[in-house]
Amino acid sequence: MKYTEASTKTIHAILTELESSSEGLSSTKAKIKLASSKNNTSEYNHIQLSHILLKQFKSPFVILLILASLISVVIGEHINAFIISLFVLINTTLAFFHEARAQKAAALLKEKITSTIIVLRSNKKITIHKEQLVTGDIVFLHQWTIAPADIRIIQVEDLMVDEAILSGESIHVSKTSVALKHEPSSVFHAKNIIFAGSTITKGNAIGVVIGTGKDTVLGEITKFTSNISPESTYGKKLRIFYHTIFKVIIISIISIFLAHVLIKGSVRFTEFTIFIIALLVGVVPEALPTIATVSLSLGALNLAKKHVIVKRLPAIEDLGDIDILCTDKTGTLTENALALETIFSEDLQKCILFGLLCPEEEKTTFDIALKKHATPEQIAKSKEFKILMVTPFDSFKMQSNIVVQHHSGTYFLIVKGAPEKILALSHNLTTEQKKIIEAQLKEEGLAGKRTLAISYKQCTNSKATNCDESALIYLGFFSFMAPLKKQSKQAIDGAKKLGLTIKILTGDSSDVAETIGKKIGLITGPEKIISSDKLESLSKIDFQKACENYSIFTRISPKTKYQIVKALQKNHNVGFLGDGVNDAPALKIAHVGISVKEAVDVAKEASDIILLKKDLMVLVDGIKEGRIIFANINKYILCTLISNFGNCYSMALVSLSLPFIPILPIQILIVNLLSDFPLIAIATDSIDFDELKKPQQYYIAQHTQFIIILAFISSIFDLLFFRLFFSKQNPDSLRTLWFVMSITTEILLIYSIRTMRFFALAKTPSFGLIITSLLSLGTTIILPHTNIGHTFLGLNYNITNYHAILFILIIFCYFATTEFVKLIYMRFKPNP
């Protein structure tokens, strides 16, 4: 049903049309509707495999190779066209397979975090997964729920809705249950409709579902944006790298063309076109998109095994790049469960009784711990009170308020919250009494215990729902213990080894935070702790410095969390872990937003990564995984740039002096195929721990000199080879020997570049890299002795023992020189 129609109809008419009633759908009817609905299927069914496949062909390098293949067909080089097409097929198939596999694993995990909603079926309230909603369902919405469907309102209670997902502006609008006289001209005039994706920011509502999935207003919008995903930081750098390669290719082709015209006087178009295609394919790092996709997909699968859901694949790239992680304390470093230790009050019974008074849907870990401690008699006595009004915990004011009525007719306002806030509101304490309480609070805080204070006042009947906070009576405070997680210190140590800075943003007091910070080894004293009050009083410049210098921020409000993350982003890549509705702004602005399975809907929607288990160690492992991915992608880029540019510019220079093409186009295509084969397996390679100490994203730009030097060395050895072998070999033999030499040196280069240390002291290469290297080398040696090599590839050589030894010596000297230059460069290179 369209929202424009539903907004003008009565509830009875809508329920009748949707085959429902005031008692809700029957279970049988709901099952029939769900079975016929195409909107509420599992996540993986929504994954369009065709979209993943088409995505592989959007790479600039793939497009360039397809163009080269088409040109080859036009000029009659069908074998060249076939080999180039084979390149494209192998790379895109590998990338497609790994990305689809990673997407499926993530989708299966997402099913574990499916949100639930309360519906009325057969006149009974039941909880179902949101994906099981169908039109005609009567739903119950409360504060901070994200509407799972388009809903016509039946009943409201002080309702406010944030429709920023539709308008782009975070403005809270009020809603009504009254039918409109005229159809609304836009969604913003539909005052009795709650649209899918909107957030309930205040109050409660009951409504009937009029549209789900793609049949909602939001669904219509996402049809046009479903294939659009935000570009990651690394993706932007990779795109710039692509453009740089294209510029180099164009300049190279023009330069080579002009050089041929100036030196040889003329150019044969067909022959030169074949030569340029060979150069083009030789320079292009065609496996880069595949390497990147395979690496990210393997990373996603590894994280999935640890129950980490990556909502978008590029988020792994950004996760590996963060150097600061902002997190809360509760549930991350300490267990997300409290145990009541002590009650400090002169009236213990009233303190416990008033502490128990809280609506079920607003219960916190403090309330749960208090209820566990209470006796059956105390719990029974709490049921003598009726809760009239609730003001949920306010992260800015650090308190919550409730108004209750006892069965005797007496009204009370009860205020619970941070002890310093409650003490400031209480009027019944002398200065000396406050000092005693503050000393008790400090002692409990230094013991790592969390505290919750409570005060109250009796209200008159006429002011029962408008009790102000003046003249409150202090009642006491509760002390709770939150055990430290076993792996917390290990996680902090692991973070330090990765060069990752952990910053704790907590609502707890400085004393509690200091104790925890010392236990986990994050700080040694209070000098690294700053409270929200002090932080917010600083100037803009000092605020920036404080965010950089302090490790723990206490009594932090949501606004300050946002400001801290924003300030840190000026000089760092920041990750933020949060699970509350007030964490959403910081989650959105962070380079990587991380939430947990138990988080509120708003927080999960704003995050890039979701943890099924709130554990800092898992996050540290994820960051390590991201850095391994970068290191391996950078290995590929280094290897392919050095070898491709070295060989191709050697070929361009040699072609100016030789009476024949130094290597046939089809031969250089096979060179690329066989040398790239091990490089695809480099995604699985092990890396030295030194490479994990800082993000790897920008290292390629810093290694430009290194790439140029090694490419120059490669060209020198290529020219040396032609100088020594040109007069001794016929064209076919010379091409074949250079074919073997090129593949062999490129594979050896992998084992030099894969570590910045002496190659023999590096971590053992992965099994996949070793096997693919041996297969490539074996194929290279065997191919010239086969009929395929002779007939189709023009591979054939006849070499004396002397020249065979000389040939091996050139390869050995190339590897030794490369290794020597690498070690010298790494010793004297400028710091990043």
C-alpha cells in the first residue's frame, strides 16, 4: 500500500485491505504472506552475483587489456588476442570467486545480528526478526528503534522521529495518528506515517505495516543507490596510482614512437602496433585488482572465522590503516556485567527500594546487578509503586529521573546518576557530610569500582508529572565491581607492538578509569587522564593538543566524543568502537566505525564493522589482518613495477638498435602470465613483524626512488644480456633466452622484495607462494622444449655449455645486485 493512500484512510480500512484486524495477523496468515513476499529473504539472496562479476570488469587495467585484445583481433593477431583474453578471464574469475565467497560468509554472519521487533499476532505480543515482518502486522515501537518498514500510526505517546535518512537533515519531527484530509504531496507532509529507516528519538508508537523491503519509500531510493559504496582511503590512493600508470603508458608510447621515427626514419604501422600492444601488456600491472580483491576477501574470511562482520569489504583496508582506536571501557576492557559490592546509605532499605524502581525496558547493568542483590521481600515491595513518568539516562546530564506513585497515593521523584551530579542536586547535606561521601567515592574509585548515587523528593499530587529537581534529598550510593577481562592487558600490549594508540572514552569517574588504565598497562598515573569538564573548557588549539596527549577521557558526553574523534582525524586515521545511540555521530565520522551485536540499531547502522563478541583483542587482530593485506598488496606493486618497467624499457631501447623485435608480443604475454602467477599467491604470504608496526598504505609513494633504482638495474642486466648474446644467437634463440631470463629474474625478485631484510633471514614464504613459483619456473624451462612452445610461441634455443653458465651467472648477479641495493637503500632511506 502506498503511503499517500494510507495517510488518508482510517485504521479500520487499512487493516481490512491488508487482511488484518485489531488483533493483528494470525500466525497462519503471516506465514502465507511471508512465503509470497520477495522482500524479506536472507541477506545472501540479496547479493547479486552478477554485480560482483561486472565489478571485476570495471578496473581500468582490465578495460585496457580488453581494448588491447580487440585491437589484436582487428590486425589479425588472434593468438595474442586469445592470450590477453585468457589473462582477463583468469584474473576476473579469481577475484569474483574470492569476493563472492567473502560476501557469502559475511551475509551468513549477519543473520546472527538480525534485529527483533514486537508485533501483535492473534491478539498476543510476540518478538520476531524484522525480516519476518509483513504488511498488516501491528508493531510496537519505542525510543531509539529504527523503523523496519513503512508504518501507518495507530497510537502515539509523545512521539518524535528523526527522518534524516530521507531528508539529510537531523531534525526531529512530531507524528500523529489522525488521518489526513488530503494525500500528502511529499514524505515530509505525511505526519501519520513512520518511514523505514527513521529513528524513534522520543516516546512510543503502535502502528500497522503498510510496506516492507523494496516496497518502502527508502527501498525505492536504494534501488538507485544499491551499487554505490563509499570509496575507502586505500581505494582512493589506488585510483590515483592507476591514473599515474596510465600517464606513464601514454608518455612512453609517444616517446617510443618519436624515437623510432627519428632513429629509423619510418614506422611500419602494423608491426609497431603489435609492438605497442606487447609493451602495453608488459607495463600494465594487470593482476593488481585481483591481488587487492583476493587479499581483502581472504582478510574478510579470516575475520569472519573470529566472528567479525565486515559490512563493506573496503572497510578492511581502512581498518589496517588506523593508528588510533577510541573505545569505551565497559564490555571492551571490563566484563559487561556488574556485581553490587557495597551500599553507602543511612537508610539501606529505602535506598534499595528506590534503586529497584525502573521500567523493564530501561534497565541498565546497574539495575540488573541491584535486582540480583535484592531480597524477594524488597522486590515485592517495589511492586507497590506505579511508574508514571520516565526520563531515560541522559549522557549529558549523567542522570535519569522517574516519577512514581505508591498505592497509598504518595508521589515521589527519584533521581539516579553520577555521584557528583546527585550531590550537587541534593540540599540535605552539610559541607562536612559531602566531604565524607566524596572521600568514600574516591576510595571506591581507586579500587576500580563503579558508583551510582540516588536522591529523591516527595511530590504533591498536582506536580506528580512535573516534579523539578530542586530540594532533592540525598539517599546514598551503590558501589559495583566490573571484573577486568582476561585478555585486556594482552590486547593493549598487542596494540603497542602494532604502533596502535588506544584511547579510552568513558562515562566513568577519573578514579575508576585510572585504576583500570594502570591494570591494563595503558597509563602509569593520573597525568594521562582528563575529565570532560576540563577538556571542554580548553581553547580550540589546546583541545587539539589534549586529544593528542591524553590517553583516558572521563565523564565524556556524546558531543565531546564526536569532537575528540574529529580533532584526532586532523593528524591520524581513527577507529571508534561504540554501541550506544549516543555513539552514532562518532561512529559515522570515524574512518572506521565499529559496533557490536548487542548495540542499538542506530549504532549498528552507523558502523562499518560489527563484532559478535565485544573484545578488544579481536579488533587488534583485525587491524593486524588489515596491515598484512597492505603489506602483500604493496609487495605485488613493488615487484610488478620494478620488473615490468625494467623489462619493457629495455625492450624499447633494444628495439631501436636491433633489426628485429627483441621479443614477440605473444612471448611477453606469456612472460606476464607466468611471472604474475606466483604474485597472485602473494596474497597468502607471511610477512615480517616490522612491517606491522605502522600502516602500510602510503609506502609505495615513499619507495618511488627504490622502484626507479631497481628498474634501472633490471634494464642494465637486460642490456648486458643482449650485448653478450646478440652475436652468438639467432633471433628465435635470443628471444627464447630472454624469455626464460625475464621470468626467472622476476620470480627471484619476489623473494627479495617480500622482505626488507636479507632474504634468507625473512619469515618462511607461504606454501602457496613456493608452489606457484616452482610451477612457473618448471613451465618456463619445459615450454621451449614442447611443440606448443615451438609452433605457437616461437620458443626455440640452442646454447653451448659456456653460454649456459654465462646465462646462469647473469641471473645470479642480478639477484645479488638487487639484494645488495635493497639492503643499502633500507639502511639509509629517509624515515616515512
